[in-house]
Amino acid sequence: MAVRCQPAVMTTPADHYTHGHHESVLRSHRWRTAANSCAYLLPHLRPGMEVLDVGCGPATITADLAATVAPGGRVLGIDRAADVVEAARSELGATPGLDLAAGDAYATGLPDAAFDVVHAHQVLQHLTDPVRALGEWRRVLRPGGLLAVRDSDYAAFAWAPRDPRLDRWMALYHEVTAANRAEADAGRFLGGWVRAAGFGEVRVGSSTWTYATAEERAWWGGLWADRVRRSAFADQALATGLAGPRELDAIAAAWREWADHPDGVIILVHGEVLARR
């Protein structure tokens, strides 16, 4: 039987999503698949499982997970942004084994011990209280159920060629996330957070995304040039006085120049954790 999400009160209005849902952000999120974003989890899935995908966004990963646990399985994707959930419903249509709903990571409104697996991709880095959210996810897992979380570690990112404007982008990103009381380098802290939430059999790993071809650079550099000037990240940097329009323009130009450089490369590091309830 499918488990459906009941309306939940947003318990943490102080949480601010650093990226927001500008088209440049969703462009990145729609690129994500189970293969490129949660390969560490896939060997542990089997037909018939019930899976909760927290922070599902456009639900491209969520739909892949539904296909992986078919036949007989079910995946519920929840996201705080109801408009993004509605858009995902429209884009994906009636996908077998897939449900989508608006929901709060801290208070899902779901029954105890309802799922075999809880998955969250790049969610904990945006929360002010990741351990509390993990405690909620533990609650909805069945005994012996599996938690799978993956998050970026921005301070571990590496790129070439060097550019002081991109160094400033990295510093500014950390300043904006700190103002939001979030952790940009969440990947390295996942194991500790998961243990603090009461999970056992904690296994910590890592993986990377690398963009180096002309096509990959154009995509990544273009979306970050847009984010730096048009997304919620830009709005927050300006509103807090952490950066001005000219500085943001310079950073955006640096991303475009990096994308055009034949030797341009960026390596994005992610921490990954599997753990048992």
C-alpha cells in the first residue's frame, strides 16, 4: 500500500534555501539521475521496496528510484516547494510506483516505520538543524531500514585555471550559507550527523562530478553565471551586503571565461553515507 504524505506545518521558517528555484538551479537539478547522483545506493535497492525521497525537487532521481524498485515498489518524493512538486507532476505524468507531495523535511506527517529506505540528495547542506531532520527520517524508517544521504563539500571543490574571481565566488558562497546558518561543506560532516541522529552501521564514502569537456563547461559555467546574477543566491548576497552588483557581474564573467577555456575543469566532491535504523 502506498504511504501518502499528510499536510505538515513548516516547523523551521528560519531555513532559507541558498539556491532557490530559479531556472538556472532547476536546470542543474533536472540533469540529475539515480546513476549520476546516488550510484552508491542502487545496489541496495530491490523490487517491492517502499522508498521516501526527501527534497525531491524536479523528481528526476525520484522517478529513477521508482523504476529501480519496480515491480511492486513505491517511491514517495517530498519537497518543501509545492510549485516545484506540481511542475514535476506535470512533467513526469503518471509514472508507475511514483507519488509526489509537498512536505517538510523536519515534520513529514508520515507514519512511523513506513519505509524501507529514506534517500536525500543535497538536502542536509541547506538545513539549519540537519540532525533533527535525520531524526525525523529515522522515525519513518522500518527497523533495519536504510538511510542514504549525499551532500556536496564545497571547500573540497577543485578547478583550473586558477582565477581570483572564482576564489571569491567560493568565499562568497560560504558567507551566504553561513548567513543562512547552513553548512556548505556538509559532505565531510554527514557521518557525524547521522550517528548523532541515532543511526548505526554508518558507512561513509565519497564520489565526484567532473566537468571538463567543452559541452560540460558550457553547461556548468553557464548555469553558475546565471545563478550568480539571477538566483536566490544573488538576492541573498545583495540583501545581506556580502556582495554588490559589480562583484557579482565579475564572478559571472569569470564563470563564462572558465567555460571557454580549453583547459577548464572542475571537480565537485560529495560525501555519501549509508546507515541502518
